[in-house]
Amino acid sequence: MEGSPSTAGPRPLGLSYAVGASQLLGVAVLAVVGAWMGHFRGGLAWESPQLQFNVHPLCMILGMVFLQGDALLVYRVFRTESKRATKVLHGLLHGLALLVALVGLVAVFQYHKKNGFPDLYSLHSWCGILAVAFYVLQWLMGLGAFLFPGAPFSLRSRYKPQHAFFGATLFLLSIATALLGILELLIFKTYSAFAPEGLLGNALGLLLVGFGGLLGYILTREEWRRPLQGEEMALSMDFKKLPEEEEGGGGSPVDPR
Ligand code: HEM
């Protein structure tokens, strides 16, 4: 996802359509998981030993998929706004995603405790714990490197490609974890009977794959990257000299934001 950013100009039409389609898919994902928990699973109730579980899929998909995905899109959508404001919005959306996901995790752990079920036995739960733990780490490191005023530009420049790579990996892991969770929930019931609930769960899985795939497409199109603004361009060119001077290497232009 790194590379030379596109030149400044109006937002490409294809990007607007792709982002619009991703939001429709995202809302469809939330509607389907809401309908599933509401219609087939009896709705949400935090105090109920049974219904508390239903908070888990809803919050995990809202936080770890929808909000995390939208946080990744921020740099494609806000192309000409100030870099700092865009970074703050990116960090805030990830923070909100984490908070919502933590509510979903508390719900499932309390549900297991109230019902005497063992914790962390499934592949879904292992992937889920890894995804959330690394998501917290990634958020803290992003905050320190890109929003902490004292962080040196050289650190930002070196860490930025890692941050982008791990951000994309965590998003993919979150979608894979959600798919495993859907399967796990369905398999407890009469999945093989082509019951409506099973078909709804399958449709939710396909929508999640569509949402993830479309976001991946948007994020990897070089011409849809956020263009450098005047001041950032100057900073980038100034910074380009550093590796050459410090290390004697011929580094390519880096955006140290
Ligand atoms: C990225 C999103 C998700 C994450 C990070 C996640 C994480 C977790 C974790 C850590 C547990 C273990 C709780 C414990 O051991 O007490 C768990 C349990 C569970 N989750 Fe999820 N979850 C996610 C999404 C979903 C979804 C979308 C569903 C279903 C539609 C789901 C269904 C389940 C079920 C049935 C359990 C209980 C069985 C088990 O422990 O594996 N999860 N989840």
C-alpha cells in the first residue's frame, strides 16, 4: 500500500463510487447481523445470561469490521483536508472501534462465566484474542509515532510502512475471525438442514468478504492514494535528503507523516 501518492485534484469518480458501495455493504452487514440476533436469537439484553451473548457478534462486527474499515478509508476520503485533522480522525475511529469491540468481548466472557462454559478453547477465540491484542498495540504505537508531537520524523518515516502493513493484516484477520465466529455459532444448531438462520449466516459471511475485498481494492489503488499537499510535499522532499546524508544511501522519497 506504499508508493508514490497521486497528484492533488478532485476526488476520482471511481473512488467515490467504490467508497459509497463499501458503505452500503457495511450497512447491509450491520443490518443482517442485527436481524440475525434480533429475529433468530431473541434480541439483546445485557443482564440476561442467554441474551447477553448476542451483544458479542453485533459489537465485534460494528467495531472490528465496520469502524476499523472506515478508519482505514479516512485517508482516501479526506484527500485535501489538513493532514493533522485526518490523522486525528483516523485515530479516533480506531479508538471508537476498540471501545465497541471491548464491550463485545466483555459480553462473551461474562456469558461464558454465567453459564459455566470454558474460555478460549476455539480457533475463533484464539484468532479473536490475537486480533484485539495486536489492534490495541497497533493503536498505541500509531498514537506514539504519528500523533505524539515529540516523535522524530525519521521514526515516523521508518515505521509508516510497517504501520500500514500491520493495519491491513489486522483488518483481514478481523474479517477471518468474524467468519469463524459465524461458523461456530451456526454449527451449534441445525446448520446442515439449510435452515433460514444458516442461510442468513452464510449471506452475512459473503457480505463480510465483499466489504473486506472492496476495501482492499480501494486501499491498494495507487491513483486513489491521498495526494501530498504543498507543505507536506516540501517536508517529504526535505526529509528525502536525510537517509542520503546520514547513511550514504539513495533512499526513495518518503512521506514521514
Ligand atoms: C472480529 C470479530 C470477533 C472477535 C475479535 C471475537 C472474539 C471472540 C473471543 C475472544 C471469544 C472467546 C470468549 C471466551 O472464551 O470466553 C469469542 C467467543 C465466541 N464468539 Fe466471537 N469474536 C468476533 C466475532 C464474532 C462473530 C461475528 C460471531 C458470530 C456471529 C462470534 C461468535 C462467537 C461464539 C459463538 C463464541 C463462543 C464460542 C467460543 O468461545 O469460540 N464472534 N469471540
